[in-house]
Amino acid sequence: MHPQNIAFDADLLRRYDRPGPRYTSYPTAPQFSAEFGEAQMRGAVQASNEEPIPRRLSLYVHVPFCFSPCFYCGCNRIITRDLARGESYLARLHREAALVAPLFDRDREVIQLHFGGGTPNFLNPVQLTDTVDMLRRQFHFADSGDRDISIEIDPRFCEPEWLLALAGAGFNRASLGVQDFDPVVQEAVNRIQSVEQTRSVVDACRKAGLRSVNIDLIYGLPAQTLEGFGRTLDTVLEIRPDRLAVYSYAHMPHLFKPQKQIDESLLLDGEAKLALLQLAVEKLTAAGYLYIGMDHFALPDDDLAQAQARGGLHRNFMGYTTHADSDLIGLGVSAISHIGNSFSQNPRDLPSWEAAIDAGKLPVFRGMQLSEDDELRADLIQSLMCQGEIPMAALERRYGIRFNDYFADALQQLQPLAEDGLVRISPGRIEATSQGRLLLRNIAMCFDRYLTPPAADSKPRFSRAI
């Protein structure tokens, strides 16, 4: 697949504009069950340790605190200016790591560590450095050059000199939230952030020697205009981050209380929102960025683009990553782990997570063990989201199925998308077209058994003889 091969078709995008999973996992989190708890997670870790070649490890640390609310936010976060809450949170995080780390064989290397939130830089550089040092003691960190230690940063609360300290602790990637530089939009979403603040943090990242910098933007925010968003894009292109994420705003105040603060009269209609996306796609690709998939762009020499070119891109709860073959361990409130063929999630509310840690228990409140059908579909969707294609022949060999028989229902659902030119179906392969690259989730939804259960007389069967 050629990442730069993307065609914008407003009519198709409008027709296929429907809610759907972002497929950072399959099955998605709503399928997790409270029947999967601490005992099941321990069993999953043991089975993972016993693999002939155990996978390397990725660590995710969730920091839930934010200094002020952004009205568009749908993240799991706690608004506070009480810095002491960070100290007590870290004390329990250290205890959680001490509970989890001994379950994994010591020779399993950590290849990736990511701090997300919330606002991870609610914690100061000393706290962040101490946390990395603690994790280094608990786990075996790889020394290889492709090891990543990354952090999400709110530039409004980050002193540029902090980046030198973070680089000294091993951080080599940073992701900065921007969303939009237009002052009117910033006022509407309660996030006042200057270009100067943002540029100074990016410059500090580069001066400190970080390997890459990502900037997040959002289109569809209240009061956005083509002219204003165009200026934001031009400013970001002058800064020229290594990666960009341009997310679609989903207004769901019934799920996310902060969004109730948004003046709905300022929200864009579908036509105006699509025009913003088209502007972003055209400006970014013209400036040399490659479209990776699912709202993400990267410069050709960035590791994401390189990984996609060689078929090594992976998608998980942290978004796109270059570390495909690893078990993910989530630490902190609401964090999700993906160990072997299982998912497990920590409590989403802080008191429940704290109570579990205080009781000396692994804080697992729900999860699931994947069936063989789940694993097959996860493999298929992973390939689609990362490479833009479904390797039918390879999946047949790997899982011992006849693709056309096994996925008869899905292929039937896919047919209208093929007729609309979103996918190209050929012997042994299904590929998203240049028009379909922006609609990968719609293609994936055809294969999501939990969205569209197959007919009763077509239960999935694994046939080892083809």
C-alpha cells in the first residue's frame, strides 16, 4: 500500500458518516465482561510466559489529572489543581507495578513505555523521572535503539527546560495537544493556548534530542471555520512536527459531561465539517506528509511511515505504534492491558482502583479471553487498519479457513462498499482504495461479529483442511 495514495470524495464520506469503533482493539471495550478478573489475568500472563518465544512488553501509564477542563474532552480525567494528589496516586502506582511486574518472566524486555492521560505533565519532571526509574527496577528495559519512552504533553503547563530533564530520563517521543489555534475556537472549548507556548515546547523537544514530536488537532469543534482552521494548519506546518493526528470531534454530551458546556449553536453541520477534513488532507499531503490511517499523518522518514512501508505497523490503545509483537501492560486507573489473547481493564473510577491496590489485589474489574474467532477477526482488522488491506490467502493459511465461506456474511455486507469503490476485491486480497482509505472503520465494521452477528445457520467453523 502507498500511504500517500488518498482521494477525498465528500459524497462518499457523507454517505458513510456513521458512528463506529476506532478499533484500537478487537473486540472493543464494550464487549469486556466482569467475569474476567484477577485470576483470569494471572492465567493469561502465565500462558504468555510459556510461549515458545515470549513477546516483548509495552507499558502504558495513565495519569488522570488535569488542571482545567477542555469542553470537548472524552478522556478519563479528574480536574484538580492539588498537586499532592499526584504524589498519592504515584505511591499506589508504584505498588501496582510491584504487584504486576513479578508475574512476567524477568527476561522479557520492555520495548515501549507511554504516559497518557489526562495530563501526564501534571506530574513534574522529578516525579516522572522517579516513575521511569521505578519501572526500570521492576521490569527489564531493552537497551536497543528502537526502544520508545513517550509522553503526552499539554504545552500550557510545561516549562521548556523540563524537556532536558525528561530526555535525561530516557524520553524520546512527545505528543502535544493543540486542537486549534483560533482564539474564538479556543474560547468555545475552554482551552486558551498560544502558538508561542506550543512552539517553545516543540523547540525544546528538538533541542533535547527527542526522536519525534506529534501534534494533535481536532476538526468539527464549535466555531471552527475554513479560514481559521487553515491558519492553524499553516502554523502547524511551519512548526513541522514529525507526526500529526487530525481527529474528528464527536459531540456526545450524554456520555461526556464536559461537552454539555459547549454551545451547540456553534457546532458545524456535516458539510462544513467535511470541508475542514478535506482542507487538512490536502494541505498535509501537499506538504509531504503521508496518510498512515485513522486520522494519522507522518513524514516519510518517521518511524511510523517506515514501519507501515515494511508491514510492521501496529494499532492498540495507544494508537499507532511500531512495536507490533508485544504484550501491553496498562498501569493506573482505567488502563487496559492486552496480554496474549486476553484484554483486562483497571477500574475506571479512582476510588475503586485505589481500594484494589490498598487490598494488595491486581486491579482488574473487567476483561475478556479471546476466542479463536476473535483472534482471527482481530488479525484481519489489524491488517486493514495498519496496511489498508486484508490478506485473505495469508489468513487462510494461518487459521485454516476458507475465507469466502467463513466470511460469507461479511463479504455480503462489503459488496455495497465495493460497488461504491471503497474496496477492491481480488483473488487472495481485499484492499482499501484511495477513496476507501478515509473509511477504514466502515470496512472493518463489516467483519465485526459483535456489530453484525452472522445468521444462526452460519456459525464460524475452523477447518484445518483447505
